Amino acid sequence: MANSIRRSKAVTLADVAKRAGLAVMTVSRYLNGYPNITKKTARKVKDAIDELGYRPNQAARILMGQPSNVIGLIIPNLANPFFASIAHSVQQTALQCGYLVWIAATNDESKSDTELIQRMRDHQVDGILLASSPGMILHKHDLDQVPLVAIDRPVKGITADYVTIEDRMAAHAAVEHLLSHGYQRIACFGLSAMIYSIEERIIGYQEAMKAKGLAVLPYAQCEDKKSAKSVICKLLSGRSPVQAIFPANATATILALEALNDLNISVPEGLALFSYGDIPLGHVFRPPISAVRQPTALLGEIATRHLLELIAAKRPSTGVRTTIPASLVIRQSCGCAAHSDIPTE
Amino acid sequence: MANSIRRSKAVTLADVAKRAGLAVMTVSRYLNGYPNITKKTARKVKDAIDELGYRPNQAARILMGQPSNVIGLIIPNLANPFFASIAHSVQQTALQCGYLVWIAATNDESKSDTELIQRMRDHQVDGILLASSPGMILHKHDLDQVPLVAIDRPVKGITADYVTIEDRMAAHAAVEHLLSHGYQRIACFGLSAMIYSIEERIIGYQEAMKAKGLAVLPYAQCEDKKSAKSVICKLLSGRSPVQAIFPANATATILALEALNDLNISVPEGLALFSYGDIPLGHVFRPPISAVRQPTALLGEIATRHLLELIAAKRPSTGVRTTIPASLVIRQSCGCAAHSDIPTE
DNA sequence: CTGAAAGCGCTTACAG
DNA sequence: CTGAAAGCGCTTACAG
């Protein structure tokens, strides 16, 4: 009778129970892997489920406080290869562990971060992975128990575990490599310096310069294609022009290469370059681009596993930091000679 | 009493109702924008909600058959820039319309498609956007009412609306452009030809060749970096070597450029090239790469809006096809001369 | 080892 | 215009 009201003809637990001639509870126990079930009973339940094609309604399970088996991933921009690669690996890892993932991009609008977290919480997400937008500050009540792991950059305002690439060290090593070529005037070049990982790279650059007693140049900041060109022009003019640049991320490298191309300046003769972040076709480019290779897939995987552990252990984030080393891919834009016979990839 | 059992201290509708001195129903009506509510009552409800910081539990709403406001996006690979761009725009569009999106990558394993659809259905997803894996065939019962829109390629086995880029026409136009340079022997080059959109590009190539009465060469298929090299070697050897290639997607273009670089063959002199799919830095590359530009963001947006319409109208997919034109970006790898003063971007 | 009851937090009819 | 009851499809205690 009550059943006749149902609009959806989805098979329910009750249907399975009736078919198997058992109580709803028994079926539920079977589904949840409860140990004390007779083989015979289990068989009956299994058969009924198969015959009816039963699938548990997740909304009902979630409503009863069961885990949703869903995690959320919030990143600035999914179209950016760096984040796309992270997202792919997060998704793969989560799926392997039985989790579905929500993905939301903030487009660097910090206010949407908290909004997205809220919306995901409304859906009883089990945990959140967050690469926060520049200006954003989170508050404790924004999370309220939901485990969160920060990726690529820490979150301001709360104590959260986070997983990053060893930006500072990798930047230091890259600049050191440029220094080994004898360049003395090297500038770090890029877009907004408001992002933690970029700040770290700038610090890595500064440390490397200071260690050699060389002048730390101000961060050469551009906004877009046009300003990139004028910034680079300025770096190359004056009495002591810059000999090498260290773009702080792949986007900056692309802007730099465009500008150098437009200005007809050859690399590395006119200006040497060591990119933070490898770029597609970087090894086929003329000259091949030396770059810090970021282990994005590994970052995604480690962060996801860490979050799932927190969820499983019902442990809160305590500010634990995990750092992943990056490697240097030395090609020729830094000034190294071509070793035509040695395959670089 | 019953309340003392609750583990989560989340604020519920009942709490709000009590605080406002009203019935649960009234609060529910307010939340759902029911028109006939006194201003005074509305005020009371609003105040109570604000004071308590109430947020509706989506699981309960979904269990009652309300829409979940969640859509699913299933694609082969999220790390691929083509799909990453689509995913980003799907996500943006959906968010603007109040939808959250699940993203899952199949890694070209066709069996995981149906599994993912099933899992999303378990969570009462309102609709699904699918770029199916090569071998997959869907059955009607896999969907059972859930609206689905196919993207980039149709789905086999069911009737579903789909949104694609006009691959065939764009390919035709690109090959025609190569022909306008006087090349007579042109080959289509790429990876697996099992994918609908690639098939379309091959057909576009063939049509363009036939229209000029020229020989349609067999699809030059490679598997990886190594085979790409040998395939290209073969194309260039023999009595009538190929003069131009038309890589069927960006991945193929990258493989081709790597191979040509390794083989020390200059472009376009040694072999001209017109890429299907623009590549990052394509305009700074030497030579700048001519390419078909795919409007991925537009594809994602149109497909999402279409799906949301189906959901809103409770209309099933009927096989409607929406095609989006692609444009040609003419640079120099095709054989065109450099117009150094004309900015190409 | 299995079951009948109560309840999760909402919404859908049905009253008034 | 507002409310008391029943129910969505599950699971959590509590019995037996």
C-alpha cells in the first residue's frame, strides 16, 4: 500500500528482503559485510539482490550518518595543466579506494572557496582537498569536523595538514645551476607573488643568490603578455642587463618565451632561462627548455591517501606537512651545450 | 529525548522551527520558496535560520526525491588538456547554475564507464555528461531515466543527445589548406583510430584528397614515441615520399614534432604539418604550428546547458546532435610564409 | 544468528 | 496561510 505511492520504481532493501523471505535488517547486514551470517542466508540475499538488480540508495545511507564515500577537490583552475594533472591523480587514487570526487574550480575568487566548502558539506562530503585561492582565509567553523588537507599551499586561518612540492629547494637548485654557468645577474620572473608556492620559489632564488654574495634582484612581475614584454625589455636594458631569468611557473615561462620571440632575443645567448615547471614540448623546443619538473601526479596521490587516512582514523588535521622533492631537467635554455646523442627524456 | 541520541550536532529543520515558534512545514516552505507565506512568518524563519546557522541536509532532501543538484562528468583522461579544458568549463557552467559536479576519468577502460555511471546513479545524480571510452557500449538499463548528454563523441548502444566539434569539416578545411600549398602527397597521422572524433577527422582528410582527385593514403598509425619515429621515416622514404602530414590530434602532433626533431627534418621544408588541435606554445615554436583550434570551453558550456535543460524539462535524450564549428589558425608549419609584423594571436 | 521498532532530516499529500 | 502525520530507504540500538 505504502509502496504504491512511490514514484520511482527503484528496488529497495524491503523488496530484496521480501524476495529473500528475510528481514530488512538481515539484508542490510549482508550488504555491510557483517560477519555473523549463515552461508545459506547470505546465498538467499545474494540471489535476491542479483535477481532484482538492487542497488543501495546512497542518500538513505548518508542520512543515517554513514560515510558518503565522496571527497571534494577545490582548486583555482582546472584548465591549468598543473592542477589538471593533480586532479587526475586525485581522482584516480580516490576511485581506487572507492571514493567519488567532486571537483570545483574557484577561478581565484577567494570568497567562492568557503562557499564551495559549505556546499560540499551540505552534501555530507567525507573530506576535502583544497588548493586555496590567493586571498582566502578559512575559519574553524567553515570546516566543523570535516577533514581537510591543503595541497600545493597551506590554508590561512586554520590548522590543516598540507602536502606540497619542495618549491624552495628546487628553486634554489635551479638558480644554483644558472649560477654555475657564470651568470651573475639573474632575475626571478612571474605573475602574482601572492601565492605561497610562488613566494617559496622566490625565496629559493634569493637564498641561492645570497649564498654566492650576488645581488638579489627585485621580483620581475608581469600581468599579461604585453607587460611581460616590457618587463623583459627593462631587464635587458640599462648598464648591467640581466643575463638569465628564472620564471616562477610554467605560465610565466610561456609568457617569457613569447616575449623573447617577439623581441627576437635568442635563448640562452641573449638571455638564459630556467623554468620552474616543465612545459609540453619543452624538450623539442629550440632551444630545449631546462626546467624544474614537478611531481604533480605524486602530489595528488599522496594528498589523497593522506586525506583518506584522516577520514578512516577520524583524526583531525594537525598541521602535519608533507613535502615532495622536485627534480631538475637540464636541457639547453640554461646555457648547457647540446649533447645531441644523449636522449634527454 | 530522541535528540539526545544524535551524534552530529548539526542544526536541523526542527531546531529552526522550534526557535521560530513555527511548524517544521512552514520552515520547509520558506526554504523552498513557497509563495504564500506572511512577511512576518518569513522574517521569523529567516532570523531563526541566521541565528542558528542552519543549512539543509541534502541527503534528506534527495531521499525525498528532490533533485540532488549534482551532475556527473565522465571523461577518458582529466590530465589531457583537451578534456581538462572541457571539464573546467563544464564545472564553471554547472556551478553558475547551482550544480556541483562529479568528475571521473576512465583511463580508456570501457568497463569502468558503466561502473561509474552506476555509482553516480547510486548517489541520485541529476544527469550525466559522458565522453565514452573507445570500446564501450551502453544499455538502456544502465541509464534508467537519468538524462545523459554525450560529448565529443556519440555513445554506442543508446539514443543520446550529443555535442561535438565539427571535426570532419575542420579536418577537411585543414587538409584543403595544405593542398593549396601544392602538396599532393599528404598523410593523416595519429594514434588509435577507434575514437569517433578521430574517425571523423580521417574522413575529412579523405574527402579533401578525393575532391582533388589525389591519392588517399592509409592512416599512418603509431603507438608511442618510438613507433612515431619509424612511421614518419617510412612516410618519407620510398619513391614518392609524403610532403605533408595532418596529425589527428594534439598528442599526435607532439609525437610528430618529437620525431621530426630527432630525425633532424625541418618543418615545413622537409615535411609540412597541419595539426588538428592547437598546442601550447604552438605560436612560439619554430616554425609556428598551424592548427585547427577546438573550442573546448564552448563545447563544455553548451553541453552542460543542454543537459541542464533536459533535466529541467524532464525530457529524455532523443539523439539531437549539436555541432560546434572549429577554426583554423594558420601559422607556418603548413608552408605559409612568415608575416613577421602581423601578430597571429 | 535474525528480527521488529524507532529514527535520520527532510517533503508530500491532506487538513483546517 | 499554517500544521500534524506519514513516509523516503536505509541503519542503529535493543531483543530474542
